[in-house]
Amino acid sequence: EINRFEHGLVESGVQVIKCFLHISFEEQKERLLARLDDPEKQWKFNPGDIDERKHWPAYAKAYEAVLNRTNTELAPWYVVPSDRKWYRNWAIGRLLIETLTEMDPQFPAPDYDVEEQRRRLTDVT
């Protein structure tokens, strides 16, 4: 189960950050049209995406259920409005900065004598 897996990660010292990048039905249409209009982005277009849009309400229900079932205190979901890429990038950047600030990561201390290794290196050259 996902929740047990994520709990195990957290127990072993991993910080779990889950972001759901939500775009609206209208924005998805605009992005798909932009892909068709730009020859350099046409490779990203998949004709099946048009057919899949018919299932948008069912997909929305499904991902809402997944978010609700896998949202925990130790590994919460962050639903990020993503119609505007600048806002999406800003929101995720803030989340990462805040998380890393709280974690206060440090470089590990060497498991050797630095001065001794410096002497060894200078003696060789």
C-alpha cells in the first residue's frame, strides 16, 4: 500500500513531497491547440488526448479519491493550480525552499583526517 510505503520512507529519514499539478479542462484544450499550432511542439501531441477528454469527469473523481486516500500527515499532497506556469513554478519553488529550510541539510563530515590527506597529496607532487 502506498501509505505504508511512504510511512517507511519518512521513518527512514526521507522527506516526501507530493505535488498534484492541476490544470483546468479549458487550459488543457488551449495547451493541446498550442501544440497543434506550433510545428516544434507537434511531437508532444497525442490524438488520443482528444478522446480522453470525454472522460474528464471520471478522471477527476478518480484522482480526487486517490488524493484523499493517500494524503497523510507524514506525506501530504499539495494541490497546485497549474493553469499559469509562472504560478505553478513559484508555488513549487516556495514549497521546496520552505521544506529545505526546515530540514537544514548539511554536508556530511569527512570520515578521514583532512590535514593528513592534504599532506599526503602535497608529498606526492
